[in-house]
Amino acid sequence: MINLDTPIEDVPRIGINYQKKLKKLGIQTVQDLLFYFPQRYDDFSDVIEISQVQAGNTICVQGEIIETNLSRTFKRGMNIIEITVQDGSGEIKALWFNQPFLEKTFRQGDFVCLAGKASLGKKGIYLSNPVHEKIGQFEENEDLTHTARIIPVYGETKGVSSRWLRYIIKPLLTQFIEVVPEILPKNILEKYKFMGIQNALWQVHFPDSFEAADAAKARFSFEELFILQLSVLREKAKLLQKKAPNCPMDADLMKKFTASLPFELTASQKQCTFAILKDLEKEAPMSRLLEGDVGSGKTVVAAMCALNVVKCGYQVAFMAPTEILATQHYKSISNMLKTFGVSVELLTGKTLGRKKLLEKLFAGKIDILIGTHALISKGVEFKNLALVVLDEQHRFGVAQRAHLVKNKQLIPHLLSMTATPIPRTLALTVYGDLDLSLIKEMPKNRKKIQTLIVEPKQRKEAYQFITSEIKKGRGVFVICPKIDSTKTKLEEMQKRGPVSGSFIPQNYNVAMLGVTEIKSVKEEYEQLSKEIFPDFNVTMLHGKMKPKEKERIMLDFKNGQIDVLVSTSVVEVGVDVPRATVMMIEGAERFGLAQLHQFRGRVGRSDMQSYCFLFTTSPDQLNRKRLKALVDSSNGFELAQKDLEIRGPGQVYGYAQWGLPDMAMQGLSNIFLVEKTRAAAKEVLEKDINLADHPLLKERVNRLRTQIHFE
Ligand code: ADP
Ligand code: MG
């Protein structure tokens, strides 16, 4: 007896090879198969007479095979299978190329249904590689699977064809449809007039009409986003029931702090700080996302809140994604707070005297501990942590927060900072458990960064301009898409001899091998230091270097000992070098818009005019359009929106890595759906926070939690 939970291994007709392939698609059980939805449909529902077929149209015909000409082999080894089908109104030939296994499929006298595009050949109209299906001779309204209807086309992966999936899924649907349970609460089904689960499953795979398919998909999109909303909102509600350290705002201290700064805070910075300080006064733990474009000044907001927390007698943890950034934050925060009697320390994987430091931390003698992921390594325990600040890593589970504190009854507040603009639909779903603060404006003294697309023939001119900037004492970033050159790799391969069947001729050239040349840090460094800027100090920086070395280089660059820094995307986030005025990006088309915008934000961090040069050799229009968007806009939100429009949701933000079901992903761009699901989820949770009355929903929510990993 098989049921919905039966593993695919135990389903008849799925051989061992297919089992492996299905697992690669994430399909483990009968249920998974039923919920593996098509990506699109082909409409073969209109069966016409053969005499009506016109070349160029996609058509479906039925008839008897009156002639077969099987497995002829043509020159160059091409195999052709040809049949002639007749339906009383006329006859038509159908040909299949290089599918010799079809030889056994067709016999004279069989009745078939054929669907596909009609082509015009020398001998008249024919069908090339049509979809085919055997049919009964006299049956009226026979329910076919591959033809004579709207047929599902699944996302095909190597070796799993839509035809095979239809052949497997349809009988399973017939067998199991009755036992697929309804998961949506009745009132929601009624309120939104959704199709019931069983009808929806049929209609999503084998729809009666495109309208029915759309209605079915609308239901499943709703369902997936609804589950996501339940998950996010439930976590949020549960967290709000917990207690957090209480940190009343010290207005005088805050005034003193702002007065000590060498600049005036922007209105946005003030508003955000106030919102955070208000949260810190509450009993429940804060979960707030502070969003602000690169250079908008998030660090000072965090420092101010940290100071307030420390003066309430608590500790602060400040976590950055890289060693360089942690060190930079350590320096700037120590500096900002130096007159306030606050003890600030740095902890990274490389910290010496870790044991002593951790003892001090546990004894409460350190007020603010800044660091990398080392902050959540084993043995790190705060005495009375009240605030966790995260830079450029949006998430930090409640469990992780609790893990850092001795008193597990109190959950520390969380402030997460990011320069990644988050569209509204995401703010209400994936980030729906976080409250949002926005720094909307840049510090006043900033000049707009001039952004230019540089054509290959303008390269020399660009170098001349850069030389004049260096002579003024300015710093220059050069970003390359990769570390090693293709050439070096090829040379290595040549030395080692042919590897795994690949042979590289002695007199290779890159273009010959079909590899487009992509600038590499090492090559570019050689060229710039020896040929272009021989009189200046050119240095390279990349992710394979030791953290200490990277840090020393960044410092030298910051202090002006290095003029040109050739680097990979390691400088992407946060590094502050006010004297840098030129950002030069090689192979700009290879980076996402958000990433390019981040690179650009590395310059223009002072009152000096700064420049961003985008070097590209790509003639591709889409790439051009994206780069043009960067030239035209300096607003991160606008760019995020454009990136979404130009590339589509699957390509942006690494959505794909989140592990969300397809239907939920698709729904993420639909604000109406997002709002509907949020309202519905709130309604359910208000009455039943533990989902005790909705065991099926609860199970799905829990399952989703194990599948997703949001950044
Ligand atoms: P980000 O938001 O990218 O993290 P930072 O916090 O690193 O930005 O700030 C960038 C630079 O701007 C720092 O050198 C900081 O001292 C400076 N800064 C921050 N706020 C202001 C302001 N209101 N006016 C002038 N400079 C500011
Ligand atoms: Mg920053």
C-alpha cells in the first residue's frame, strides 16, 4: 500500500536512475511529486482536421498511421523516423530526428494524436518532432495526457522530461487526490474564493483552461506566502512575549555625544537614533533593521545607542562580516567614545590574549566588544549583554542572541544595519519580523559621485585622468572580477600536461579556447605597476591573503602610502578611506547593480569630488542598460528596483539561496498578495498563536523553518 508519504523508491514505474534524478530536484515522496508544479503550459486543446493544418501554426491532429518509414539513417549519421497519418480529411507526415528509440512506438494501423508546429517542406506540410500519444480508435472524449489538451511543461533537469513527469504524475494524481488534505482554513478559502486543494492540484497539472490554471496557482502562491507569514509573524509574536534589558534614554548624555562629533547629524540619523532609543526603553526585545545607503552614516547611530546602553550598566556586542571591517569599527567607535569613559575591545579569530579578554568580558569590565564571527564562538559569554549590533548580516536568531547572555531570561535587543535596499514586499515577508528604520539622506558635505561608462578606446584617457588624481594625493581603487588570470591557469595546465582529457596546445591564445578574457587582480596589478603607473605605489589585495596582511594594506591605503589598490570584491562592504576619489571597475557587467553601487560607495566619503569608472567590453544590451541605470541613479532603492525589473527576481539578492518554494518566490513581487497573506496570517495567529487548532498548518510552518535560511 502506498500513500502520500511513500518514498519514490517504492512507487512502481520509477526506476533507480529516475529516483536519483528526482532527488536532485528535491523530490522524495509521492506528495513531493504531486506538488512539483509545471512552469508553463502548451495549449494543444484544439484538435483540428488534417486538411485545416497551416504551416507555421502550432496544431493538434488525430488519425491513423497509414505508413511508417522507420529509422532511416542519413548522411552524417542522422537518424530519421517518419510516419504518415490520415484522418479522413487528409494526411500529414511527421518526422522525428535522432530519436531512434521511437522505432518501436509506431505501427501501421495505430491511432495517434500529434501536436506541434507545422512546417513547410519541399514535399508539403509536415510536423517536425511533434508530441505524440497513442489513442483508442473509437473513444470519444478520451482523457489524454500529452496532447489534445492544455499540457503541463515542467522545469526540466537533465534526464527528467516533462513527458516522463506527466506519465508519472497523472496516475498518482488519480490515485491519491482524495487523500490530499486541505491545509487552508475554511474561512480563508471562502473569504478569498480559493479553489479547494484537490481541484487546485488537478488544475495546476492538467488544467481545463488557462483561467483554471491561474486560479489554482493563485491559491498555491497564497498558501506558500501564508505559511511564510505565519512563520515570521509567529516568531515575532513569540519574541515580544519575552523580556529584554531595560535601557532608559539619557537625553543629556545623547546631547553631549552629538555635541562632541565633528559634524552635525542628518535629520534621518536623528530620527533613526530616536526610534532605536525608544525601542531600547521597552520591556520586549527590539528587532530593528537600520537601512541606509553606503556612506549615510549608520555607524555613528549605532555608537550613540551603544553609549546609552552602556551608561545603563549593560554591555554591547558589535559584529562585522570581516576582520577589516571589525577593526575599522573598533577604531572609529573607540575614537567617538573616547571621552565618555567606555571600555571598547576587539575580538577576532586572530586576537591574542583571548582568554584574558573573555575573562574581562564575563566580569563585565568590557562595555563594548566589537568583532567578527569570533563573537559567537565557544567560550564567549557576556555578563549583562543588552544590545547586539550587526553590520551587513541581516539575521541573527533568537537562540543566538540568548546564547550570548548569562541570564537566559533576558533576550538582548538586536540592531541590524544594512546598505542593501529592501523592497517593500520583502520587508513585509522575509524581513517581516524586523521593524524598519531608514536613513534617507546623505551627510550634507557629500558631492555626487560622477559615474561614467568607459569604452575600450577611452582607456588611455581614463588612465591620464587617474594619474592627475594620484598626483593630488588621492587614492584609487581598481576592482577586478577575479584573482587569477585565465592565462596563468592555462599555463599551469600546460606545465602539468593535459588534465582529464583536456589538451591545451603550446601556442594557445585565450580567444581560441573560447574563453573571453576577464581581468584578474594579479594580471592587472602587474600591468598597472609596471606599465601604467610605474612612478606610484600600486598594491594588490584579495581574499586569499592573510587577514593581517589585508589589514596592513588597507591601513597603508588609508594613510596614503599606497596610491592604487587593485582588488577583488573584498572591499565591497564598509571600508572607509576618505582620501579615495576614484573607483575603477573592470568587467563591470559581471557584477550586480547592488554590488556595483556598493563599490561606488567606497569613494565620495569626504567633500572631494569622486569618480566611478565602469570599464566594460560587453556589447550586450541588457548589461548596458544596467550600467546605464548606475550612471543615472545614485539611489540604492531605485537601483534595487531597477535591478529587479531588468534581471527578474530570481537573479537579485541571491533569493535563490533562501530555499523558498517557487510559488512563494513568485508571490514575493506581488504586493497585493503579500498584504493579503499578512492579514490572513495575523487573523489566525491572534486567536491561536501556537497553531494548536491548525495542526496541518503548524506542521507546514515547522517544515518551512527547516528549509529556509534567510540572510
Ligand atoms: P555607512 O552607513 O556606510 O556605514 P559610515 O557610518 O561608515 O557609513 O559613515 C561614513 C562616513 O561618514 C564616516 O567617516 C562618518 O564619520 C561620516 N559621517 C557620518 N555621519 C555624518 C554626518 N552627519 N555628516 C558628515 N559626516 C558624517
Ligand atoms: Mg558601514
